[in-house]
Amino acid sequence: MKTAVITGASAGLGQEFVRQIQSVFPEIQEYWLMARRADRLASLAETLPGVTVKVLPLDLTGPDYISELSLALERDKPEVSLLVGCAGCGYLGNFDESPLEEQLRMLDLNIRALTAVTRLVLPYMPKGGRIIHISSIASFVPNPRMTIYSATKSFVSAFSRGLHEELKPRGISVTAVCPGPMDTEFIQLGRIKGNSKTFDVLPYCDPVQVVHGALTAAKKGKAVYTPKAFYKFYRVLSALIPHAILIHAAKT
Ligand SMILES: NC(=O)c1ccc[n+]([C@@H]2O[C@H](COP(=O)([O-])OP(=O)(O)OC[C@H]3O[C@@H](n4cnc5c(N)ncnc54)[C@H](OP(=O)(O)O)[C@@H]3O)[C@@H](O)[C@H]2O)c1
């Protein structure tokens, strides 16, 4: 049975991926949902008739998720056609004033867990498999006041691009998705709303459209997907203009 594995499935973009996968990948009949809030995952599972759902309530910054996911994979040996690495967090604030715990959480979740889950799942992914990693426009140019977050997303984009090339001989693609701001829990948890002039003026992306575009891009085997013309233009600018200049506009 073809399986999709989705991290960060309990809210925001991840939840939207779960809702839309069937419309773009109707052949996938089993979903593995990962996040900490088991109740949310169970409620979401009830809205998915006709597919088998496995709920994995794991803390992807904790000590046990690697062994628990490894065990589940070894036991069930799923044929993973699609992996969506969506779990992520980002906190606004100057580096020397922000809690170290939050800074390390961004590294653990956005970098370590994304890497570990991808590495663990890959042996179960056959030819034609698709990986989606959620990066951000923050990966294009360093964002002062979200310095750690933007550095983690630079990792996600660079990791995804390199892996996309590495996995070509296996017929597997990796798509780095680079959205702008979206009105999800992320914005509240990161204390962003009302505290950043940049976020106040930037156009917001619609998670429904982001997910549709991301799934379509992944199906086509694209390496990068940036939603919205405004941010596509920003991506081109970031490749042409020295970051020493752009970094002033990129300050959050
Ligand atoms: N919203 C934006 O403005 C924006 C813009 C660009 C990129 N992004 C990226 O988009 C992705 C999705 O973000 P979102 O906007 O959908 O945020 P969200 O609504 O806050 O969702 C984050 C998801 O990650 C899960 N998660 C958080 N900590 C976790 C942990 N320790 N272990 C396991 N799962 C954990 C959460 O579930 P639990 O709390 O249940 O664990 C939730 O399902 C992230 O990678 C984010 O960096 C967001």
C-alpha cells in the first residue's frame, strides 16, 4: 500500500497537506501523521474516510522519536511514496536577548528532526517517490531578528537542493517549498504579529494555495517551489543582488 508520511500534521500547513494529498496523489492509501498533539491527529484522521491512518504522536525535539519512528518503519515496512517535512517553528527576537531554549528548539526541529526523518524514511521510498521539505523565503537572505530561523531555513533549502541531485539516479525528487508569511499558529507562537514592521507589510500566502502548488510541483519533480509572484521576484533578486545590500530590507 502506498503511504504518505507527514510531520507537523496537527496544524497549519501540515494539516492542509493531509487534506489535499488525495486530490494530487489519489494512489496513496495510507497516511502516517506526526506531531505532538495526538488528539488533533486523531480528529484529523476521522475526516479521512477511505484511507488508512496511523497516528504517531511524537515530539520531534525529544529523545525517543528516532527509535520510535525506526521501530514503526521496521515493523510495518511501508512503501513511502510521499514524505512531507512540515514540522517547524520560528521565533522573532534579537539573538542576544532571546531564550536559548527557543533557539535550540529551532535547530532541533527545523534541522535535526527534518534530517533524521528524511534519513529514516528514505530506505522505504521506491523509485518515483516524492519528498517535500518546507523551507521559507527566510532561506533566501539572512533575516536579522529571525537570524537563527532564517539560518535553519537556509539549511533546509540547501539540504533539499543537494539531496534532489543525489537522489536523481533513484528516481526520487526533493522539493523545497519557500512560502512567505501565512496566518497559522506559527505567527502567534513566534510572537511575530504586531512585533515586526516587515511582517506587517509583507503579503501573506494562503496555506490552501501553497499546499496545492507544493503538491503539484512535487508531482512534477521540481526542486524548488516559491508561491506568489512577489516572492518569486524576491527569490530572483536574492540571487542577483549582494546580500550585504538586501539584508537591510530583510530585517524582521
Ligand atoms: N506560517 C508562516 O508564516 C510560515 C512561513 C514560511 C514557512 N513556514 C514553515 O512552514 C512549516 C509549517 O508551519 P505552520 O505555519 O503550519 O506552523 P504551525 O501551524 O505552528 O504548525 C507547526 C506544526 O509543527 C508541529 N510541531 C511543532 N513542534 C513540534 C515538535 N516538537 N515535535 C513534533 N511536531 C512539532 C506542530 O504540532 P504539535 O504542536 O502538535 O507538535 C504543528 O503541527 C514550518 O516548517 C514553518 O517554518 C511557515
